[in-house]
Amino acid sequence: MINWEVLRQEEANIDQYIFNFVLMNIIFLLCYIFRNDRKDRTISWLLVLLFCLFAYWDTDFFSFRQDFFSPNFKDFRDPLYYYLSFAAFKSYTIFRLLIWGTGLLLFKKTIERFSISKNIAIYIFVLFFLLTFSYARVSLGMAMFFYGASLLLNPSKEHRSLSIIAGLLFIACSYWGHRSMSLLILLTPMLMVNLNKKTSILLILEGVTFSSLAAVLLSKLAGGEIILSGELSDVGDAASHYAANESTIDYNWKFMLIKNLRNYSFMVLILYFIWKMTLSKDSYRIMPYIKRLTALCCTILIIAISFMNVLGLGAEVIGYRYLYMLGIPSCIILSYLVDNGITKPATAFILLMPAILYAEGFIFGKILSF
């Protein structure tokens, strides 16, 4: 029987925020302790999954629960979740287990394909991306896409053709995890670009061009002068959706600081990767498939910033949604660099500090607000 009183809840209470805050810091501590262990620590992954199952800290947990129990769930905008609901036995917890459990498993399989220490990977993952991964259902779509990308970047030597076909299927199916994955699917050819000094300059030129086109495209969309079709229509639909629901909110300086820490944490990492791949003395030690993954990240960053710099139409929201799609590949790349001795652990911790401050500050700030 559905508890309608519980279902009407739209935001976490103080006990739920405290639960998430304590559990998050336990995960941080254990992953830090186990980061250099030779033996894989399954407990770290299980605790991350537990956090995702009960991610009360974000309102999406509650709105998604309302959608799940709604009689109109069959018309949900991403149809994959309606079909998954049949295997959940009317349990929202099992439903989340299917989504985030599969997403986390695919991330783990991606790490294995790149022969990266799983203890280092989950340590970096929780410090950098745990909060964002735990609330957004797009996490499953992202995990599917980047697992597919790993099959293309580093296919099996014995079954190369099969790996490539499977990789393309995972990338294509990521669209059913979230419609916004359509843009990343269109960017799949960027996985063939090897990041170096020449291509980095081309990416900068690409960024300038795309920013200009995005501004013109969205302004014409706002005026109803054009209609997007095909895969690009998802961007247009999202823009219209956010424009319709857009409201002006006056955030205090503390909230804005926390929000900017999250956004800048992605930008800092990508800029560091670009330097490591193109200008540092260690660039020759980095495998080509990591450089190609970084080239895709650069393109995603350019697109995200382009949207974030467009005023109105909900473009900023679209921009940071694509920015957050850098989470999984950023964790993969930084884990690779640390595991192979290219980046010192202390340097990695400094790079992760904005994300850590965001995670701690957001939930603790919510607790203090009660």
C-alpha cells in the first residue's frame, strides 16, 4: 500500500540530511584508507550504492519517487524507466537499485577495461562525483555511454570487431537512459581524435565557433524563427521546458559559492588534463585512448560553457547538465594518471578540493538551515 503522506514529501528533513552527511563522510574516510590497497575493497562500492539508494539530499529523489508511483508513469519522458519499474515489484528502493546499481557496475567495468586500480578509482569517484551521480537518473545513461566508449577506445584484442559492435550498441542505448545523451552520441567521432598541441588549438577554434552558433541558434529558437528536428530537437525541447519553468531566484553569496565550486571543479580538472596531455613532460607516457577520451571531454566542456554563457531560455541549466556529463570520464582520466604515477596523489587531492568543499558545504549548509 502506498503511503501518500510520505509520497507528498518534496525535500529531505533534518534526519535525512544528517544520515546522508554521516554516510558520505564514512565513505570518504574508508575510500581514503583503502585507496592504495592491492586487494579490491568491495565494501567501498557497496556503501556508494547504499548512498545512491537513499540520496535524500537532493529534491530529485522525492520528485522521481512521485513519478514512480504516479499512474501516468507509463508516459514518462524516458521510457526505459517505465519498463524497469516492472522489475521493481512496486518498490522505489529496488527501482533505484536497478538504475544506480547498473550505473555503478558499468563504471566499475569501464575502470577494469582501462586496467585502473578499482580502489583508486572509487576513491576519486566519491570525492569528485558521488553527489551528482547519486541523484540524477542520467547517471545510468552516462555510465552506458562511457562503458561503450571504453569498448571503442580499448577493444578486446581477441574479439576486436565484437567489442566495437558492443560499444556502439551501448552508446546508442544510452539515449534510453536519458534523452540528453543524444548530443554525446553525436559527438562519438571525437573518440577518434588524439589530443595534442595541434588538436588542442583546433578545439579552441571550435569552441569560439560553437559559442557563436549556440548564441544565434538559441536566440532564433526563442523567437520561434526555427524548429529543431531529429536528435537536436531534444536540446530544443529542453530549452523550451526550462524557459517555461524558469524563475528568478536571489541566492545568497554562500549558496552561489557552493554552486560555483561544483561547476569550477569540472573545469579545473579538464584544464589540468589538457596541460598534462599536450605540454607536460609526461605526455608521452599517457596512452592514446586516454588522450582521445580527453579530446571528447574538451568538446563537452566547450558545449557546456557555450550554453552556460547564453542568457535566458534555460540555457544555463542545459549547460551545467552537459558539464556534469564530464564526471565519469574525469574520474577515469584522473584515476589513470594517479595509478600510473603521472599525477602525484597530493596533486590529485588538491584538484579534487573544490568538489570536496562543495559536497561537504552543500549538505552541511542544509543541516544548518533547519
